[in-house]
Amino acid sequence: MKSPALFITPRPSRRFATALLIACLLPPAAQAADQLPEQLVLISFDGAHDNGLWERSLKMADQSGARFTYFLSCTFLISKADRHGYKAPGQSAGRSNVGFAPDSADALARLGHIWAAHQAGNEIGSHGCGHFDGKDWSKSDWQAEFDQFGTALAQGWNDNGAEPPAGWAGFAKSGIQGFRAPYLSTGDGLYAALAENGFAYDASSVSRDPAAPDFAKPTARFALPLIPEGPKDRRIIAMDYNLFVRHSVAIETPSKSKEFEERTLAAFRSAFEMEYAGKRRPLQLGFHFVEMNGGAYWNALERFVTETCNRPGVACVTYQEAIRRLDAGNGSAS
């Protein structure tokens, strides 16, 4: 595999510079926030397992006013000792591509973070359970996975030796409204099961640019955008793992962490400014509960959220909140 080109000096991309120029040239009336749709920013995390990163993300949300969406893998609510109670379609019992909680104490700490996130106005979505590629799964296969997710969430406290907080049962029954497929891998079976189970949205698609959600489908579809990144502004899915692959061919390279952080932040800024000064379509950024390349992508995210989420006309919101705002007519153009 060819090594990625070295990035010597971080600099704003051409698209970022163009966006800033557009903003400067707009007449004052056009720049008035009350005459433009809100710029929605949707930040999500897949997996939602590492308890240390739960604490870091919740602190980030509190300090910035942002609200995040956590797409949870349900095996992290199941202790390793109880793993054989989970069986993915086509797999033997007790198998998971992402593992299980090492013990009940770890699972209970995670359940506490989930509840704290929910109470603070963040959103919990589903990422399935064992992180298998379900593109060829049937509707009934996905139904089995969703059923196991629901059971793991509803029974998580009791199964790990504790009583759930008041209100947990209602949250577990109706609080999960969104889904993101592992590997962003979808199929007809998934969409049929999502519709039958009443999911409000799916966040597994990819679009060339930031795009308004597709409400024409039985389950609304959100798409992670391809954003320009790096010295040549080559497009890439706006997700930390994809950046990790591009920057270091998915090999941990902490010695270049600061370089990768600056590249990532420049790409996020550029994508944001193009929308903020233009069509104001929702901007979606995806992350995992894994610090890659010495934390480069989480560090870039913290800086981006801090400088962006309190700007005039900007709302860093959950997917469910974005749907409410778009339904109210305050969303972006398509």
C-alpha cells in the first residue's frame, strides 16, 4: 500500500478561504442570522463503550452547549461472563466483533453514563449489538438484532446486579429512535425492519456534500458527507476512522498526531464555513469511542465544537432535535 503524502505545514484549504471570502462579501442584510436558516451541526459517536471517553464527551457537551448522539452497541451492556446470551444472525452464541463489557462493574458505569447523557439532552441511538456487517441480513435477521438490543437496554441494570433509575423503563421502551449500521452497510432487509419497528431515522448513508435528510422514505435517512481534506482537498467521509485510514493507513502514528489534528480541524472548518456562508445544509460529523493517532481526531473535535457551537445562528444538536427543527421549518435548504 502506498504511503500517504506528507503534510508539512497546516494551512486553510482553498474551499475554506473561498467560504470566508463569500462571507465577507455578503451584504449585511444577507448576513443577518434571523434571515437565514439555522446552521445545524450533528455530531455522533459509534460504539459508545469506553467509559473514559463517555466522561470526556459529556464534559465537552456541557462546556460547549452542544448535544451529541451516541449510537450504542448493545454488547457493551453485557458482561463477558454473560456473552452467550447474545447470538447474532448467522453467528454462534457469544460472538461479537467488538467484544463485551469486561465485567458487570464496567457495564454499570456505562449505563450510568447513558442515563446522564439522556438526562442532559443528548440522544442514545442504536448501532446494533455485535457490529457485524448486515448488508445481506433479512428483515427477520435485523428484527432479531433489534430485539436483542431492546432486551439488553431494558434489562441492563438488573442483569448486572443493580436497580435501574426511575424512568429507565420508559426510556428503554421509546427513547431509541435512530440507527446507524455497522460499517455503514445497509440493505433492503434493514430498511424494512427499521420501518416496521418505527425508527424515526437511519444515519447510515453517505452523500457527496452535506445534505438535508430524505424524509420521503418511511424512515428518514441522514447522510454523512464527503468533505474536502488535505493539501489537495480530496473528499473523504466526515468520520474519524476514514481520516485515520487516509492519514496513516490505519496504523497508529502518534508522532504525527498534531499534524493530523490540524489537517482534520482545517477540513471541519472548511466544510462548516461553506455551509454557514451558503446553503446552510446540516453538517454531520461521525466519531468512534476510540482515540486514533494519539487522539488527533478527538482533539480536533473539541477545538471545533468550542469555536463553532456558540456562533450566531448555529445549533449543535442531536438527530432527533434536528428532525424537530427541520419539521418546524427552521432547517437548511436541500
